[in-house]
Amino acid sequence: MTAEPPFEPSPPRGAELRTWLRAEPTPRESLVFGLILALLATLPVLVATYPQMVDYPAHLARFHVMLKRDGSAVLQQYYGFKWRWMGNLGADLLVQPLARVVPLEMAGRIIAGLIPLLTGLGILAAEWALRRRIGVGAVLAFAFIWSPALLLGFLNFGLSLAAALFVFALWVLLEGRRWRAALMVPLGFVVWLCHVSGWGALGLMVFGYEWNRHRSWKAFLTPLPLALPILALIFGAGTKGLASYGYGEAVSVYKWAIWRQAMRDSVQWLDYASLVFVLALLAASAVLRRIDPRLGWATALVLLSSLALPRHIFAGDLVDARMVSTGLMTGCLALAWRAPRWVMILAPALFLGRLALTTDNWHRDSAETAHLLETIDRLPQGARLATIVITERKDWPFNPQEHICGYALVRRDALVNCNFALPMVHMITINQGGRFFRDPYHRLNHKPNAPIDLSGYDPAKHADWFWYVGRNRPDRLPRGARVIEADRHTLFARLAKRPGGS
């Protein structure tokens, strides 16, 4: 008689699930998880017809002049354009091939969507190069993809930061290869060409990595292949404005402001809580020696640079503020915690929660932009348009409509007053409208209960049309303004001709 095999009951499914959740994810699992998060980072751009970055319409306007001016007598009359090779050209270079195959507004939207995707992929590349897996730190770093710099529309900086992450990953992967130095010379130049601030962050990341390896003078010499753009800075890179810098007034108050706004988006208490959580996690990890020194030194250097750098440098604003969120992103990447699957599943909660809010805001605000842009349909081709946008100083979210009049240039070849057009600094110049017919004179930071008196608004003296965008109605309009249309947030008027107007 054959003995029956002993009965071995299979473990309950709940036990199997608990065992699976407590185990570390495989490198492949973590990589796939990270790639999904990188794709999700593009959601705000996918749901919004009009990207809700503050400076975005002004970038579109510059692209339009750059691409169409040579074939347009109207644009030649209103605008000058002089190409300069400088460390602030990322989107300007990328839009040129894109605009050959798709309309300009679609090309701009593609660039706006590429930046969060490439930044996410850059985070994954840096993490994989260091550890051959995607850990909890990289997932937390995703919370800094939609940084204030990206919400403000710093397209060139966004491309530069993404490129810097990829180049840093390549630097780590090619360690010991003799030809690494030769490859890094052109790659460093490409990062600088996108934006000088991203190139600076790359230099600090590489130096911190090498300092951890050598702790000697070699750490200063090894990154030199990335330093070629220094020659361009020394010789001016084609513009006198690149040599200028400034800290502004009340420096300590300003520095405190950029730090507490390091995760500024739409909900003030949530943004503060997110920042406190990240800072507490980094501090606890440092105390417990769970910071990877290969990026820990870089984190310290980038964050310290936010205190040392001026606000204005190389024709850019908020240079130091960009380094705060970049340093915190680097700090998250430096976290050396090994985590089970259940922690990895929970880790993206900060990123996904904030992403959901940004996506919802963009969907709603894009509809508002579409409504406001109906005004442009009433403008004749080549109109001269003076716009003023009211931003309430008490509001925490950024105002995505600040440069909305840039669409009038794109769609109507209009003369508009919201371009970045400082003489000897920016590539675009304004031929008409006077010295105040440019950024930042198109916007008013409004204090609560203060009157909005536009009777002396200078750009209106040089225009035929007037466009007001703001939550509160103006108390007085520019002289000679005849209102054609008005609703809850906008007012459109015809301006009478004035003696002495351009």
C-alpha cells in the first residue's frame, strides 16, 4: 500500500502579499515604476491647451519674431532681432526644427511637455548610474520637477537642468574611461548653451562627486572638461548684459522668501508642509548617516550657492531661487535608504498629490486663458496693443496670465508690451512704444484696496488698443479709452490718437 503524501496547505494569499510588500523591489521593477512616474509628470501639459507657465506666452512671442521676422514687414517695423550665442538658448534652439513640422503654438506646447518628462528621466538616469536601481530618494525627488522655476516658465533653465542630470549620470557611468574628458567638453557646452544656471548646477554636482572620491586637489582638476563655457563668459558671449549682476534690496528678507517658497504652487499651507517634510527627512537622514556622500557634497554646495549667488546674473532673474529647488532635488537623490515595496508604493504620494493639484489648476486656468484670448480675435493684423495685467500681491499662486498679450504677437503680429526686451541683453528689441513698452511695465502688483488708476499708463500713449486683465475693475482708464467689451476679468478698449504718440 502506497503511503499518501503529506498534505501541505499553501500559505494564505494575505501572507504572500505581506511577504511581497516587505521585500525590496527588483531593479527592473523599480525602473519601470520610475518610468511610469516620469510619464505622469507630463499630465499638466496634456490636459491644458495653453501651458500655464507665467513667462510662456512671452517665450512664444520671441520665437515668433525669431522665426517670422525676415518675411514680415510689420514685424520688421515693430521689432528688431539679433541672434547671440549665449548661455540661455535651450528652447530657442529646440523650437526651430519643431516649428518646421508643427505650428508654433504646438511646438511650444511640446517643449513645455518635454521638460518635466526629461527632468524625470534625468533623475532616473542619475539614480541608476549611482546605484543600479531606483530608490525612494529618486521618487521623492520627483516632487521638485514642477518647481517654481518651471511654473514661472523658465524653459531654458528646465532643459538645462534635465540635460545636467543626464550628463552627470554619464560622468558617473564613464568613470575610469580615458575618453570621458574629451566627451564632456562638448556636453558641458550643450548644457551651458541651454542655460548657464543648469551648467553651474552640473559643475557643483560633478565637483561634489569628485571631492568625495579624492578629497584633494584632483577634485578641482577632474571637472575641468566641463569648464569650456567659462571662456564664453569671460569674452562676454555676445552681450554686455551677461556681465551684470545684482542682489537687490533687503537681501536677507529676499533670501528667506525664496527658501520658504521653494515648493510654491497653489496651496500655501500644503506647499509649506511639503517643504518642512522634505527638510526634516533630509536632516534626519544626515543625522542617521543615510546621505550618500557622492551627492551629499553636491547638495550642500548647491544649497549654499543659493545664499551666495545674487538674484540677477547673466541677464536672468531669480538665479539663486532656482538653486534652492535644485539643491533639494539633489538632496533627495542623495538619500541612501533601501526601502521595501510598500514604502516605494507610498513614496510618490507627495509628488502625485501635488501633481494632481497642478493638473487640476492647469485645466481650469487654461479654459480661462482660452476665454481671454477671444479678445485677440477682435484685433486687426499688426495692431499696437498696450496691455496691463493685475496680479494681487496677497495671492499665493502665480498668475499665469501675466504675459498673455504675447499671444497677440503670435496670432496678429501685434506690437505688444510684455516682451523681455532689455537693450544689449535680450535678442529681441522693441522699435516703437517708448522705453516702458516691455516687461515688467505691463503688470501691476496690486495691494488690497489700493485704487487702480491707469490714467497715466505710459504704454497706452503709444498704442491704438488697450487690454486690461484683472480680478478688480480699474478705477480710471487711460485717457481716450473707449470700452468695446468688458466682462468679469477683462476689459478691451479702443484708444484715441494722441499727439506725440509713436
